[in-house]
Amino acid sequence: MSTMREDILKILKRIINEIELRPKMFFVNPNYRELSSYLFGYLTCIEDIHLISINNIFSEWLNSKDKKTSLFWTEYILRISANNSEDIAYVILIKEFKLFIDDIDF
């Protein structure tokens, strides 16, 4: 029997994989701002319901991997990882979020 947290991670993994495979099912114009807003909102709902702050955990995880900053994940990926390129940030967000889900133990 899986735990609630394991179920949440399975759902998040399924969502990010679906977005990667079929982005236009989720967004009219797939781009970094749309994707990051969608994920931020989805993760905020999880926090509100289950009291698990995945947005903060993801931010801390990103900041511990490379350059340590006080930036939240939405800005960290765009400014630090993608050097302000929204096209690159879109790809990096999907890649990093998948790695995060596989790596996280909360």
C-alpha cells in the first residue's frame, strides 16, 4: 500500500510527463511562464490540502545543486539556469522537475 506522499509524487511525475509529451493539451502556447505558473499553482494546491510545501522543497533542492541564491524556483530556473532565456528555461524546468521528483524524499 502506498503512502499519500508516494501517491503525490506519482501524480506529479505523470503530469510532468504528460506536459512534456503533449504540451498543447495543457497550454495554447506552451512557454516557460505558462508552465511555471501551472506547476506553481498545482504545487500550491497540494500544499493547501496536504500541508506539504513542494514549491519550497523544489526551490531548496535547486539552490543546493548549483549556485546558492535566495531565488524561488520560478526565477532561479529562468535567471540562473537558463540565463533569462524562456525557451531554455522551459526545457530545463521539465528536466529538473523530473530529476527532483526522482530524487526527493519528503
